Amino acid sequence: MNQRIAIIGAGPAGLAAADEALRQGMKAILFEKGQVGEGIRCAEGFFDPFRSLAPPEAAVRFKVQSLYFRAEKEYEFSAEGLRLWIIDRAKWQQHWAETLKQRGVEIREHQFISRRNYARLREEFDWVIDASGVPPVTSLVYGFRDYYLPHSLVTAQYVLSGDFSHLRDGIKVGFSPDYLGYFWIFPKTETKASAGIALLAEEYGHRDLNLLWTWLRREIAAAGLAEAGVIEKGGGLCPAKMLPRLVWGNVILAGDAAGLTSPLHGGGIDMALLSGREAAGTIARGEVQDYRERLEKIFKPRLELERELVRLWAGSSFGELERVLAGVHNLLQGKGIGPLLPLSRDLLQKAYLFFRFWRGLQKGFARG
């Protein structure tokens, strides 16, 4: 197969596209604006809800065994059945990139693709896979950059130094009556963790982005981490609605550039990997016109459930959220449906949906 493919961005989507292109016998050149693994703004959770990905080959910090949800009280949910790891994403990407180089993929670091050289790249290659993140260079050329912000979770994050030994093999997710979103603590080691906050997309309710960092500092203090040292500060957008159009001439969008992260939690490594793989695969099969439809089929079962869960979450009070967490936690502990009986019909529906979602995470969502 003689097709030449340019891939913009050496993140998960770009690396997956290069890997699949190589497997299909196509010539792929990967362009990275800096060095592979630089500039990562991520809590570094590698989550495989479809059970369709190989576990990360390198740089695994730990397999998550417990997930602590906090509303008014804190509840420990066993994550043993979840395919969820905390990774060192920079080292993971660097390891993968090095493996691809050894197998024949050319990776050009410090090669920034801008509006200025975008047209030339399109002329030199048969296909371009734009996995350059948000906003992708294609959006700057075609004028759809403004699509991303309203459809994205907006995040702020610190990497902190402190004592996180109490969260060994666990991660924490908290909720607040002050904002529609969640707070997280994901340990990297016993002395380092990412602590961040994510506000849901605009369609689920009002959000005041000016208070994002204020709320994050408040949550960090409430978690007893006010004295923790700040190692890094970051954040950004997690685009959670697939763009109506993913193919622009001979350019295909993948990963974040395609609007592919979870509307519930903003994680997107799994969808980046699957979309990057699918982008290269559709080129090899001559089926680029079916690319978006294929992604919809793959992701629809999970995303429909996640969106319904987010809508119910957005329509719940903080007290209702607490009661749902308590009821489902007791049910998962094998205490029967008794704890759920005092709930109203509306709350029972929400509890059932959360229970169904959690079971889906444990068993794996069926792919379309």
C-alpha cells in the first residue's frame, strides 16, 4: 500500500494512528510540535471501559483498586473489576514512540504545524490525521475553533507534593453544592498527586469559569492539603461532543480534536486510541466516508448512558446526590435494596442508572 500519511500530534490518538498505519503497510510520518511527552495536562488515568485495549505496556504507576466518592460523606467503591490504571503518561508516550521508531515510523519532533505550513503538508501527503488536541490546527484554518469551549469540560489542576499514602492504590472524586462538576485527587506516588476540578459542559447548566481556581483551592484546603507544595499548575478543555464533521478534504480529525472525551468525567485516552486506530484503518480500507458513522457505532452505548447520567446529576440537589451514593454503595455491599426503598421514584431512577453504569464499568460496555 503506497499511501503516505502525515499525523499531527504524538499524543495517544496520533501514536495509535501511526501504529495502525504501520500495521496496514502504509507510510506514516508523525509531526510533534515539541518533544514526545511534553506539555501533558492530564490526571493520567488510563481507563478502558470497552475492554478492547491492551493494558499500558510501560510506565504504569498502579492499578486502581478503590475509588472514593465524596459528597456529604465519603464512600469507598471497589474498582477491582475496572480496567483503570494511573500511568506516567509522558514515559508511556515516549516508550510507545520509541517502539514505533524501531519499527520504521518516522517521528519529527519540534515540527510545529501551523496555518502557514498546513496547506503544504496536505499537498505532500495523501492523507493527514489531525490529532493535535484542542484547538486543532484544522479548526483554525476552517473557522470552527469556537465549537470546543461550550461543549467541553473545563479543568484546572495542580500537581502537589505531600503525604498521599492514605490513598494507596486508590483515587478520590468529590462533589460540591457550589458548582456542577467534580473534584479529584489522583496519586502519582505516596508523595505526589494531581488535584483538580472539572466543570461540566455548558449544556448541563451554568458555570462560572472565573471561580474555577478559587473552588480548586477551597477543595484542596478541605481535603487537608492546604500546606501541600505546588509542583505544577495546568488545566484545559476536555471536548465531550463529537464534531458534526470529522473529515475536511484529505484531513481526518481524531482524539480531542474530534471532540472525543467522556461527557461524565472528561477522560479521553481510550477514545483517542480507538479513534486514531479507526482513522488510519478507514484510510487503509478506502472507507473514510464512513469514519464518523463507525465512531458513533463504537461509542454510542457508553456515551448515551453517560449523557443520561450527567443529565440526572445536573438535575439533582447535593442532598439527592448524597442519598444516591449512599444507596448504591450499600447495594453494592450486598445489603439488598432496603437502603434504596426510602428514595422517591425520581431518586430510585437515578440510583438505578448509576448502579447500571457502575456495573457496566465493571463488566465492560458492549461496542456497537
